[in-house]
Amino acid sequence: LGAFAAAWVLPGIVGPFAAGLVADTVGWRWVFLGVLVLTGLALALLVPSLAEVEPPAPSPPVPGGLRRVALAAAVSAGLLTLNAVAGLPRVVAWPLSVLALGIALASLRPLLPAGTLRGARGLPAVVALRGAVGATFFATEAYLPYLLQEQYDAGLATSGLVLTAATLGWAGASQVQARLGARLSDEGALRTGAQGLAAGVVLILVVAALDLPGALVVVGWLVAAAGMGLMYPRITRAVLARSDERERGTSSAAVTLADAVGAAAAVALAGLLFTTVGTAVDREAFVAVLLLTSVLGAGAVAVSRRV
């Protein structure tokens, strides 16, 4: 699990700077065309390896499968609505966003271990933690290059360095937890990682609110990403350890769902909050988003104590 993070290092170092350089010189559309080329190369490398994998043994149908698919579709519809309301007038956008979020969470609840949404002790808390840290991290990350460009006059390539710092912090901490092995308990990794994530986000909030040097944003994000790297592999391990063999597929799916829904919902709410408070010219808009993600980070710390 720690090795997966190593695959972030090279693209994380080269990618953000290269994308900014291409956008500054040739145009931003060429960044996406370049991704298509890289995806084709990756697929060419992957297909021969997949051809050697034996097909899985047939398994009986999962009871209630159609119901679960319908619930997942309702979750998706709620999240899509949540992302679409930002352009509407505020008096309409906020009630619709609350309704959409309610539909998504109500549909999500049966797809997760019982007690996940309230962070019940054990497996539900681990799954809830994955959603909380995903919400905190990705909603913050979405605004950091923008913050550096608009409030600190950083260029596109330079502002991408904050993403490089995140890659190095995440991958480095993942390797540290792997080498520590059993000397670092899953519970200790999750609690320390959540605290690091929250501390990094709060530092960036203080930097933005007080107009401190922009380099501190990179420092704060390095700390936050290290917290993610410390706990992300251990969340997967903790989920598998708390599930018997027959439930591991369902538990792994629940972790993926919590991660995706937490991140998507938080990014959508952050966008709505940003446009409600101001524009990129207004520092208060960035502060409002960082205040939201700091609260989410504090919630992650609280949930980490119940794993």
C-alpha cells in the first residue's frame, strides 16, 4: 500500500510545473490533449500485464444488488445537483444544495457500515475518517494554486509547486509508515495523520487571513499532505483488519464511496461558499473556504479517536 504512493512522486514533481508551463506558453487546452497522449501510453503498458491475469472464479449474485445500484445512482444525482447549483442565485442555490446533500447522504447511508455517518466506534469510524480526510484535503487543494495566483501574484508554473510539495509529503510519509510497520499501530497512524492534516490546513488559514508570505502555504500543505500519506494506506489496512473475509469486498467499496462522496460534496460546498462570499479578488472568499476545510479537519481528528 505504501508503494502506491511512490507512483505519485515523478508525475507529482514534473506534472504541475509542466502543466503550468504549457498553459503559460502554448495554451491551457494543450494540457488536456497531453493527458490523452499519456493515458494512451499507460494503457499500452497495462494491457499486456492484464492479459496474463487469470479470470476470477464465478461468485453468486449479491443479494439486493439492484437496490444498491439504485441507491448509488441517487447518490450520484445528489452530488451532480450539488455541483450544478453554484451558478444559480444564492436564495435558490443554498436551499437546493442542502436538499441535494440530504438526498446524497440518505442514499449513501445504506451503502456504508451501520453507524458510519455518526462515526460509531470501530469499522464505521474508519470508513467515516476516509470521507472526512478526503473532504478536508481535496476541498483545500482545489483552491491553493488559485490562492497563490490571485493573492500572491504567482505564475501558473510557480503555483503548481504547492501540488508538488503535496506529492512529496504524501509519498514520503507513506514510505515512512511502511518502514515502521508494526512499530506504528494503525490507530496511532490514523490519529497522527489526521492531526497533521488539520494542522496544515489551519496554518494555511492563518497565512491567508493575516496575509503572511505565500511560501508558508507550501509549508502548510507539505504538513497536511504528510498527514494524508501517513494514514491513507493504514485506513485500507484498518478496514481489512476489521472485516472478515466475506465482507472485505463490501468494506473496500464502502471506503471508496466515502472517499469519493466526501471529496465531491466538500469541493461543491466550498465552491458555493466561495462565490457567496466574494470573488478571487477578495481574500475573504479564500478565508471562508479554508475556514470550512479547517472545521472538516477538526471533525476528522475527532473521528480518528474512535477508530
